[in-house]
Amino acid sequence: IGPNLTDDAWIHGAEPTSILATVKDGVLAKGMPQWGPMLGIRSTQSVVAFVLSIRNTNVPGKPPEGPPPAAAEESPHAAR
């Protein structure tokens, strides 16, 4: 369930602030609930730190789903 978080193609942005917003606010249209209210800020930050720690480790599994990093930089809306 969910995208591969170990590659470099991110659907909702790879910046720490984007990841924080995604975890905290969820992506209801994709079935991801808001975790911020349940976890609180410290635990939400810990989840973000973990997600950042596994980024670009390229564990085999699901293929990339987001735009490649170069495409995300070219389009201001690609990371949203």
C-alpha cells in the first residue's frame, strides 16, 4: 500500500516540509489519513525523519510512481 518511499521519485514532494505536510494532513484522495492529529507533532516529526532516512536507499519493490527529480524541478506543480 502506498508509494515506494526508498526511491527518488516522489508524488507529493521530497522536501522535508512537503513530507511533513503529507504525513500531518494526509492525502485523502489517495486513501492516506491525516496522521498529525493522531500522532502529535513530535511523533509526526519522527515519522518524517524515518522517511527521510530511507529515501534513495532504493529497496527493491514497487516501481517509482512520482516524477523523476529533474521533472519535478522543472514543473512547480509536479511535486504537489
